Amino acid sequence: MGTPDFAVPILEQLLQTKYEIGLVVTQPDRPVGRRRTLTPPPVKITAKKHNIPVFQPEKLSDNFEEIMKYHPDVIITAAYGQFLPKELLELPKYGCINVHASLLPKLRGGAPIHYAILQGEKETGITIMYMEEKLDAGDILTQRAIPIEQEDDVGILHDKLSELGAELLMETLPKLFENSITPIKQNEAEATFAPNITRDIEKIHWSKTSEEVYNHIRGLRPWPVAYTTYENNNIKIWKAQVIDKTFTGEAGEIVDVKDEYFTVVCGDGKGVIITELQPAGSRKMSTGDFLRGSGSNIKKGIVLGEINE
């Protein structure tokens, strides 16, 4: 059971094993893009390539009888996107297990990769755990950590964790079937949460430190992308660099303009260099191209975003 790109390497690894995949369950096809073209989820595309039956209930809690027919020994989920009803959780002999992209009990929820970067974590990882009715709270079977590099963004870390999840699952399943794993209960006192990203979270608050602003930008790239405001229009900020230099100016003020970038001062007096952006109604571009075009009136003293955020 899985839906987005994150789950594809996990399914592909399972396809290379001796295990029989009786059914793939994924979210319904959804309209995508400006033309709202009905598009299948990545997991469905992979399953169809291998002639595996696919089931796409709109609401699993009301429509799970098809799964019951397969009498699964185990149900594996990876970024599926719906809660499993009690009847399914109790169905398989070896239980329902989930491949989750954090070191539980940290960052339970739908956006653990984003929040790991947004919060400036130095490491994250994969947890494989039993599923229960409470969100990401089941007993832990296995875990593996990886460092978060300074240049990692959500896209890079997503791919690393997706591959790690597939690898760790392949190591975990034989032990699960041998009953040689002692599950570990999660410490509820240490639980933190990573809810889905909202529009409010996408906004850059220049009053934060330069490191926090940098983490905010890379923690939302390549989706949904952080933004600020300039001349009463939103402008997406795709790439930035922290500069270890102190500036005089209010948070959000442009304090330096060069041919290929401009520098914005943050709440700690240090700056971030903006190297790639996307003006409202336009394409993503280098800051240099922006400055030579629609952003030619960018100059020192302009304040981005709201003052005194």
C-alpha cells in the first residue's frame, strides 16, 4: 500500500524478491497540472508495468473488502495516505508494517522529510514499525539513521530515504517472518509531529536567523517552495546560501546587490544570498536573469516580506 514516488523503490525491491505481491493498494487517480489531467499515482504505474492488480478506494475505511479476499500474510505500507481500519490491521498473520521516513517517535505524520530539514535536524532515517490505529505510534521493528548534509533539500533527502527504506525493509522482512525481532515500544514523551505543509508554513520569516531561513528554503524545495513578498507580489525563493557576515539593516532588507545574486539580512544580522527564484506568474530562473529582466529595479534598501514579522 503506497502512493507517491517515495514508495516506488520499495515496491520495486519487493518485486525482485521471492515474495508474492498479491495486490497493490493506492490512492485514486487525481487531476494534475493546469489542464487538470487525470493522472495515476506513481505506485500504480509501477504495479501496472508488472501486471499486479491495483485497488484504488477513495475511502479505505468504507471500502476494504477487496483486500480481505487476498488473505495477506503481511500488509506493507509506505506513504499510502490513508488510515487502515481495525479490520485490516488485524487481518495479516504477520501484521501491518509501515516504512516511515523519520526516526520515530520523532516526526510522526505526513511531512517528516520536510520537518527534519525545517527544524535543522542533523540526522534522520527510516523506521519500520507495526501499524496501529494511532498515527505512527506502533512498536518499532527496525531503524536506521543517516546524516542530513548541509546541501540536502527535500528532494535529495527524499530519494536517499526512499532507497534506505527499501533496503531496510528487505533486511527486516526475513527477521519478521522468523519471529526473531523484539518490537520496541515508542516513548510517547519524546513524540514530535510533522503535519502536512500548509500555505502559512511556506512563507519566509526574515526575522529568524540566517541558518533558520536557509533551512526553511531548502526544507521546502523542490515542493512546495518557500516564498516571500516583493512589491505586493509573492516571489518563490528556490535557492540560497548563508553568508557569515554581519549587516546593518532590518530583517528582510536587501543589503547587497551583485550581478548574479542579492543578499537579504535576517533577524540575527547575518545574510542569505538568493541565487534562484521564481517571480509571480513566471518560470524559475537564476537571480542573475531576474536582475537583468523584471527585477532590474531591485536595489539596496528594499524590504522583502512583512516588516517586523
